[in-house]
Amino acid sequence: MEYAIGDKVVHPRYGPGRIAGVERQELVDGPRSYYVIEMVTKRLTVHIPVLKADEAGVRPAMSPSTIAQVLSTLRRRPRRLADDHTERQEQISAEMKTGLALQLARVVRDLTWRGARAHLTKNDSQSLKQGQELLAAEMALVSGGNVSESNKLIASTLAEAVAGPSS
């Protein structure tokens, strides 16, 4: 997929950002073009070869309508995660590597529910934190809000879901 300057994108490892430019560099094996992506939540600029952006997992940021789907996913009942911590981490890691918003929402939801009912391992806690940070940053980028507001929305949505319907 081709991107233009100003496009909102997500790198599966570094999170959401904007295409700030396209740089051409002369290398030994010929010229190469690179997307220059300024990451939203970090003081970081990432250079990705234009021809390898898809392979690297760079994707367009979610649409504003996807935010509603993310919140709906957070409200749903969780999937049962593996009891074996190694198996669970493999599953969670695979989902997080996709960098897809709805996958991240499922990971955040499932780990939040697990944490409300059982002990989270250190790796589970780190995955939960990382997933929520990436999700909040992308939501903020798309909505034009800030990451703190998105984090609060995610946290309140999850708290309501875990508490269940009030009688």
C-alpha cells in the first residue's frame, strides 16, 4: 500500500504515527525510498523502506468508526486464555504482533478479565500495559484527542464490563 505525507499509520511494534515525509537515499545497490514516520506517543522517528512497508506490518490507522467497534469488543465477555503461562504468552504475543486494533482490544479485554479473577504474571501485566498503550495511542490519533483521554475511556469501559450489569 502507498502512503502520502500526513497519512495516519500504525507500525505493529512502535505504534501509531504520521507519515512526515518520503526520503530518497543512495545506497550501494541503488537508490531507495523510505517513509519517515513520526510516532505519536514517543519522541521517535522511524524510517521504513517504501517497498517493505507492508512486509513490516505498517497499516493505515483505524477509521473513526472502528473506535466504536473497539469499545464494543472491550465490553464483550472474554475468551478463555490458556492456563499454561507459556502457551498464553505465545497466543497473546501472536495477536499483539499483528498490530490490529481489534486484536489489541481482545488482548486487553481478555487480560483485564483474567486479572480480575486470577493472578497476572509479569509478562501478562506487561502485555496488558503495552496493548492498552498502543490502543489508546491509536484511538487518540484517529479521534484527535489525547492519549490520556483514550486511556480513561478504555479503563472505564473495561471496568463497567468486568463489574457486569448493575441490579
